[in-house]
Amino acid sequence: MNSNKNYKYRVGELRPSQILFSFGVGAVADLPNLSVMIMGLEDWDKSRSVELPEERLLSAVRQKLGSQVKQLLSPPLPSDESNSLSSPEELSRIGIPVAPFPGWVVCPRCRLLAPLKSGFFQLKSNPYRPAETHYVHENCSKSRRPPKVIPVRFLAACDRGHSDDFPWLYFVHHGNTSCPGPLRLEERGISGTAADIMVYCDRCETSRPLSDAFGEKGKQNMPNCRGRHPHLRNFDDECDQQMKGLLLGASNSWFSITLSALSIPTQSGKLAELVTQNWTRLSKATTPEVLGILLSAFQSGGEMQDLTPYPIPQIWEAIQQKQSGEETNELKDLKTPEWKFLSAADPQQNTSDFQLRPVASPQNYTDYFKQIVLVERLREVRALIGFTRLQSPGDFTDLDEIPEKYWVNLSRNLPSWVPATEVKGEGIFIEFNEELIQKWEKQEKVKKREDQIRVAHKDWLNSRNLDPDKPNFPGIRYSLIHSFAHALMRQLAIECGYNAASLRERIYSQLPTDDNGPQAGVLIYTASADSEGTLGGLVNLGEPATFGYHVTQALEQMRLCASDPLCAEHQPAEGNPALHWAACHACLFSPETSCERGNKFLDRSLLVATVEDKNLAFFDQKQW
């Protein structure tokens, strides 16, 4: 909660990573006694946030949201001094703003169904135990003590990202009505399904089963969407969609749209790196004189001591160079600078945020991999730039494919900042042999499979009413590298100590004819936002003595799937249009947090011979 008097109650806790991937702006968070929605950026208190410097990511965010975006800010965090605060009211002012949603609740004793604003309910808060914050039903007819009410577990949403309270009065009265209720929600059975739940109106004695709001019946019984955005406290001018009934906590009620970038050096020189690390403070310097005052103040407090050897004019020049670079930077591709840095693998360019160590390719794989680079330390910054409802961004192969009508904004006005988090971890970068990949791509059977993937991609786009000619097809080499990354992640997760959801892929794939090509490599790294620094378990597996064994094991597991022959024989045109061939949950699919393409463009027959295809394999079993 922020310091506004209307939002002075602290009601729970969220991890910083959850703000981006689970409970970000517009999402519903289920707390012990309340259900709340995270409010828009206008309601956030920026004074408790820390700026996360990452020039390349900020440029990418500006391309999506506009040049008015100036900062990437962390969620509000307590300072070191806040731990000693004795007043819980002070701590309650640190956090993100929320509001109760859905706005309707149910009394567990008398089954009264009414909105919070009806006056029947009163908020009870314990400043020493925030998790116990709750509403009670005053004057309940079936309880001597006011019972705790519970959030109603149904709401409404539409494909265009709107969300609203379930239309209880409209639903139970079969249309618009002047009858104000009161309503009651009764469960007739023990299953808890919508068919066993009845809505009653005490005044006019009408009733209706809640099952009429879902499935084919729901298309006939639900009203048109009002275009409501509860997190922004406003309504769109119009919406041509129909409301769809939704369960509270449904996984399709909120999907984040994020961008991420690795913190690679963008300038040469130690001074430039120090300026970047201390940019939050140094950016406030408007003249060399002001810079001198800032340096004196912070260095006397023990901060920015690394800048002491440099004269003020030299530091001021570095600041001006960084500012001019920010103003003129027109980012076209987030990954190409990373590819150049990783493939160069120059330990002389190591920084405190990014440390590389090239090692030899494992025996038996020197023909396949040009080099292996151990990333002993890395930093990734992720920014939340929007969200969708019902329509998952994973249904699209790229952010550019998401129709504007599905994209929901984080603020009422154009944002000047967006929430972001940083991840520090480790990884392994594998660079493929470009000459061997080009030779493999020219094989007739491989060309035929690439044509099939291209046709399947267009069919998949047509099935979603998207322009089949607008998005760029990633190519067969992307499918090869993507499939290899998933196979290797499954194997490494068994040995490295991180769980499968904590490993993440970052694929670099460009054709020789592309502007930034050729590229053929993958970075597998830790993606757990709650682990500071590195554990070393993943990097150790990249040593030549052990890495070859794990690659062999990964490929061996791909030869036969527990779902074969059905998995190996799968075609994208079967059933609903899909974008994978020989791949399923038993062999290649990975958790959502690990895959950058939503488990699309996967095919293990491109890696090794399967029971269905024996002539597509990139890796020759005789060599490993």
C-alpha cells in the first residue's frame, strides 16, 4: 500500500519476480482473506523504488511504449533503515497499491451475496498481522459474531483485456432489471461445480444455476462487455465483445508481456562501466560543479569510492557521452549485441555483472560446436510493458504479432517508467559450427521440412485471424537450436541443482542473408529472480570433461519418447493447428518460464533419428 490515507492498510507480501510474471499490474492476487487487484502505475509510490540501469532494454521499451519512458524501476522496497522502524504503520506504506476485486463477497453463514460498497460489510485490519486483514458481515442473521466474508469466486472478462465483476443481478433476473435483491449464493451439492451452485433473489424469488454462465449457454446468457479496466479505474469508450464467465484465480485471467536484456558492456573502458553502475546518482549532475558536490557527498559516506582516482572533468565527459548515447540510441535488435559479445568471448571485457570464460569444445563434438563459453556471472533485467487476458502472448510467436486490441496498458496515461527486476546468475553459451549448419540446411529433406514448417506457421496464424505474411518465419535453424536447447535443459536440470523452471534459454539464430547474420547459438542460464549471484552448479557442468557426457545423454533421451510412436508421428495439421512436430511433454516441452517461444518450433527428429524420421538428424549417432 502507498501512503495515501485511502490505502493505508498492508494486506500481504509478494516477491519482486511475481510483479512481472504472476501478480503484476492488472492481475488478481489471492490473499488469505481478501482478493485484490494490483493497481495501475499512477497509484504507485516511486519514492521507494530503485532505478535499474540498462540502456539497451530501456531503448527497446521506448520502441514499444514511446519515447516518454525514462526509467526502469524496481518494485517499492524498504530501505536498510526501515528494518529498525518500530511503527508498523511506517512499514505499511511501503509496497504496491491494491484494491479489492472482485467487488462482491459472500457471507459463509447466511450466504448473502452483495458488493462491498453495499454497507453490509466492515473492514478489519491488524497492523501487526497484515495477513489477517479481512471484511466481516455486520448484523449477520445466522451468527452471533460477525463472520469473515469470502470473495466470490467468479468474475467476468473479455478477449480485449477488460475485466469486471460478474453481472449477478443481470444473470439471476435473465436480463436488465430494477430489482435490487438481496441475492444469496447457495451450493446444492458437494462437488463445487457451477452446476451445483444456485443464485437466488430473496425479493422476487427468482433463481438460476451458475452453469448457465459458462460454455455454450454462457454465449446466450451473458451481457455485452462494459469495457472496464479496474486497475485503471476507467472504462473504454466501447467494446464489441461479450462477457465471459471466469473463475477467480484462473490461469488465463492475466498474462504478462515482458522484455528482457542481458547487461553486457556497451562502452569500452573502466570509467564508462563505473559511470553506468552509478548512473542513478550521476545522472542528477547537470554541471561539473554539481558533479563535484555529488561526489563529495557520496564518497564521504563511503559510496562511489571507485571513482576517486578519476578527475572530475574526465568523469563529466563520460557522463556526457552516456547521455548523448542514450538520446541517439535507436535499438533494432536486443540480441545481436549479446551475440557479438558472447561469441567474441574476450575475458578482457569482463565486468562485475558479466564474466566469461571460453573452454574447449567437448570431445566428439568439435565438429558441431565452434566454442563453449562459461558465463560465470551474468545479469539480466526484465521489464513489464503490458498484459493480456484470455489471449496468451504464448499463442503468438513474437511480441510484434500480438494485436493491439489485446494489449492492455499499465497506466491511464503514457507511462514515464515501467516496473522491472534484475536477475543475477550463471550460464553456458554454445556456439554452433556455422559451416556445418549451412551444409545441413541445404539437404533436400531438410528443405522440405522447412517448407512444411512455413506452411504450418501460416495455417496457425490464419486460425487466429492474424496476417500470415506480417511475422517473420524463424527458419529451420531456429527449430534445430530450439530443440537442442530444450533437450539439454532437461538433462542439465537433473544434475545442476536448479529445478527445470529455473533454467532459461536465449536463442541466437540469424541466416547468413540477414542483416545481422549469420548467428547460431544458445545461452542456457539460471532464471530464478530470488537467487543472488551464482551457485556454480550450472557452470561446472559446462567444463569439457563433463559437458560432452551431458550432451550425449540429452541426445540419447531424444531418440525414443515415452509417447512414441504418437509423438514421433505428430503433424501440426492434426487437430488444432500447432507449431511442433516430434515433441510433447514427455520429451521436449519445458516450463513457461524456460521457453522463449511457448514450446513452439520444436522437433526432436532434427536432432537425432527417431522411429518416424531417420534422415533429418543434425547429429550423427556414430560420432557420439
